[in-house]
Amino acid sequence: VCIPFFGKVGLTFTQWTKNPLPLLPHLDQLSSYPYYFQFTLTGYGPDVEPGLRGKEEALIPAFEALARTAGKERVVWRYDPIFFSPRYTPAWHQACFFALAQRLHPWVDQCVVSFMDDYRCMRGRMQALSPLPFTPEAQWALMEGFSQTARRFGLRLATCAEEIDFHSLGVERACCIDRERLEHLGGFSLHAIKAAHQRPACGCAESVDLGAYDTCPAGCRYCYADH
């Protein structure tokens, strides 16, 4: 994703990834631009994320390598989308989030979470996983536990485009295209308005999407960008 603005540099970049390893040798080519990564790293198994490399042997080390190379201020950890099922229970998520936060907190300052939205294109893929409906009470209880874990490890916790307000738990509202982070990285004021045509709970700045649907090889069952 790129954001045009009026400043000393023409573009900023926000990049989504689940595996940055192919890009790591080329990060120097981005050094002239303010940029950061949204790195999605969950504990789901290959039944949910069949095309990803192993978390322990590949992706957690990749997260650390990216933060070492680019700097922790250029990496946002995404633990999403959250869904409940007979296997992936709230208790499972609490334990998994704790374990990942314990490993990742030296390399990141913010974690963004969200609950899975229901898109028609992924219903057939998700059916075999037997997803369970959310209740506001279950979402609140999960976020209460997550916020305790985040405080323990010094992480800022935020939600992405969620209607429930978790501020009383110390949970912020996230902006995937984060104007403040880009201003901090670039050292200037960013002239960008709120993105139009997004969900009301979305706080992203206006941007231009450089990606395309139906191009990711990961095959994640919950993906709304794979039709």
C-alpha cells in the first residue's frame, strides 16, 4: 500500500506480510521512504493456514530478523483474524497469545487484533473448521485476557475495525495505514485524510492499494482476498 502526500518524499509504504524472508535482502531499496510492516503471526496450524512455513522454525525467526534489520518501530504484529471453534477455543487463544507475546515483545511495540468477519467467499473453506459464533461477552473476556498479557510484556494492544469499544481495558483502536506512525518515521507532517468508503470503525488514512486479490499462495481458510 502506498500513500501520496505533500512533503519532502513522494511516497510512504505500509506492507502486509506473513513471510518477509524473500524481501529482507532488499530492504535497503526502501531506505529512502518511510515504511513499516504489518506482520500477521498467529498460532493456527496448517488446517487453517496450509501454505505457510512453520511458525517455530521459520516465521518467528523471520519476525525477529525483520525487526533487527528494519527496526522494531517498523514492525506491527497482527494476531488476527480471531475465530472460535472446537479446537481454537478462547482458552487456546489466551495461551497462544501469551506464548507469542513472550517471544515477540523484544522486537515489537504494538499488537493489533481483530475478530473474523463473515465473507461469502470463505464460508466453504471455513466450514470444515466448524467456526462458532461470537458473543460480545466472549469477545470482551478474550480482550480482557489479551490486555493483561499485553501489559505484562509492554505491548500496546489495539483492535482493527471492531465496533466494540475496549478502551476501558486499555485497548486502542488501530489504523492499518497509520498516519502518526508514518509521521514519526518520516519526521514530517503527513497531509492525508481519513480513507473514504471504509467501514465506520476503520481509522486508516487515505491510500492507494498496490496489491491484487487472488494472488497470495498461502491459502489461509479465513482469507477474504482469495475467491
